[in-house]
Amino acid sequence: MKKAVPLPRGSLRAAYGGTCPACFKDYAKGEVIRKVTEGWGHPGCAPRRLSAAEREFARNKARIESGETFRGQKPSDWRRGGSPSSTRPAR
């Protein structure tokens, strides 16, 4: 008796044959397919999902490259020869 293997998340078996919109190769009925850019196709043709950390890194990198990151911050009041604590007003 053959044991059923679960499909990867987001995948299914093709109800009928078709053509992958990413690589333009055919897939047969019953083959494992998943959602790709403009329809259904081979799992290897689907874009890789980024983790939350990778998305955050890409977002921060784009902000730094565009020069956006430090515009909204006030200029530093840190003076040469002084420690950071000596720039604060006394209480």
C-alpha cells in the first residue's frame, strides 16, 4: 500500500494539463503546481517568498539608498572633546 505524501503549502495537483506562464513548459494532469506570477505553474518557477527579516532588510536598505533615513532626525548636539553626557542640560 502506498502512503500518501502531503503536498507543500500553497500547492495542488493539476486537474488538467497546462502551460507554465513563467517558463512556457507544459505540465501534465496530476502534476504538482502552485500559483506563479500570472496563473499556475511549476513550483520551481514561483518567486521565492521572503522572510519577515529579509523584507525588513530590503525596506531599510532602500530607505538608506534613497537618503531618507536621517532627514527627519534632529542634528547631533554632540561636540568634539565632550562626552555625550556633557551635552545634556543640567537638571
